[in-house]
Amino acid sequence: MILLVASTLIPLCMFIIPFCEVLGALGLVLAVMGVNMGCIDCLANLKMIQLYGEAVAPFLQVRVGAHVGVGVGRVCTWVWVWVCVAWL
């Protein structure tokens, strides 16, 4: 049930974003969307562990590696932007 509600609220939040004229409202909508994405992520991990038991460990480690890659990419992007702005 929680997964259904979270999966329904994410597109609803994305629909509401363009109509947010106040920064606080936008922050609230993004916070609700983030909480729902976190719920989906946690429930998906839990369900994978329940279904596959010990065999699921490599798949969970791949997801952690992907998050590390995204983090490194974000840092590199900010450094690149900072260098480009300083060069101008």
C-alpha cells in the first residue's frame, strides 16, 4: 500500500512543480517527492532481501557503486563550472 501511494504521489508532485510560484511551496513539494522516492528505494531493497535472501548482496552493492559514481560526477561538474566561471 505504501509503495502504491508513494508511486502515485511522485508524478503528482512533478505535475505540481511548474505551478509553484512561491519558493517555500516548491521546497515543500520537492521534500514530499524526496520522501516518497526514499520510501520506494527502501521498500524495493527490503523486498529484494525478502525474495532473494543472501543472493541479493551483489545487486545491492552495484546500486551503491552507482550512487558513488553519481556523486563523483556531481563534484567534477561543480569543479568544472567553477573553473570555467573563474576563467571568464
